[in-house]
Amino acid sequence: MAELLRVEDLTVKFFTSDGIVHAVDRVSFSIEEEEVLGLVGESGCGKSVTSLSVMRLLPMPPARITSGRIFFNGRNLLELSDAEMRKIRGNAISMIFQEPMTSLNPVITVGKQIAEAIVTHQNVSMEEARKKSIELLKLVGIPNPEKRYDDYPHQMSGGMRQRAMIAMALACNPKLLIADEPTTALDVTVQAQILDLIAQLKDTFGMSVLLITHDLGVIAEMCDRVIVMYAG
């Protein structure tokens, strides 16, 4: 398989009033097409900072990428303009966050949020985007998707919200899905369902997955390869 993502010597520091925090220290790894790579480590070791660096979503300031390169399909993401990166983020690279309630807009219906992601990146009408959103809600296992399209986030259970986030992440058929602790806020039964869903969709869409977790059981179940982070 061809290489999809390569991170080289990534170093991220946070410049705060209390001093410099070395969040990520010369991290390197790669992901091949259709591979599931596990990134494992204890809380606070720099896993999420690494994923946010790939997405170019770090809060700057206080964060700063002080060295390194991030290649996606041969292009260095750190050299792209904000406009160029917006075409990739949510389109070729998508991300599922730990807590869907903080990722979903509480005052916009779930279906419309998915549809807006489709309209943003694809040349389709809102009606076409609505149809695709309902198809995606059905694909990720949300019952009665036509009705659920008009639900607000607070009207869904935690597992349903995470399924909706996965639907949104898949809206534009990404080549790389970054799943940052996708089951942390869910009970054990729902965790297994969400992980099974990600595995199925990975095969359906032929995408690569960067799975970030501190749960070695999850890693053993899902990943082709594993990298371990410790204190950056």
C-alpha cells in the first residue's frame, strides 16, 4: 500500500505565562492507505496535540509547531495557506472528537450540521445534501433517520451523538479519519458498537484510520500497527 500520511520530527510547544510546555517532542510516524494505526499513551502525553497538529487546529497562540513536517498525499500541510487547508480539513481528512456535545452546535439540528459539511465541500444543493445526510445517518445505525435529521444534539443519547459525529466525518468520503478517544464518554456496550461501526466503515469507504486511545484492549482489537507516546 502507498503511504498516505507521514509526520516527521513534529515538535509542539505551548508558550504560557507560567513558562514553556513541551507537548510533543520530535514525533515521527506514517500511515499507509487503508491502514488502522493506533496511537496509544496515557492522558496528557501529547496524543490529541499530535492529531490537532495534523488537522492544523491547534490554538495559536499559545501553541506553536516549532519544527517538523506533516505530509499528506505528498503535500506538506504545514506549508499550505489557511484557504488550502480548509479544502482538506473535513474533506480529505476528517476527525471524530472525544465528546460530541462539545463538537456539535447545540442550536442547529444534527442533520443540518451534516448537510452544511457536505455543501461546504461539494458542489451540491441543500436538498441533495439533506438526502445524503439522511443516508449517512442510516449508514451509521441511527434508527428513523428522516425524523432524527431534525433532532437537536441534546435530544440524542451519547451513543447516538457519536454516531452522528461519525456520519459528519464521513460526509465527504475522507481518505483519513482521525478518531480521538471516540468512545471515552460512552458506556461499555455502546463503546463496542461504535468501534465495530468504525471498523465496518473503514472497509466500506477504503479509508485509513488514526485511532487515538489509552485503552490497549481497543488497540489490540482494531489496529494493524501501534505507536506509543510517553511524555511527548
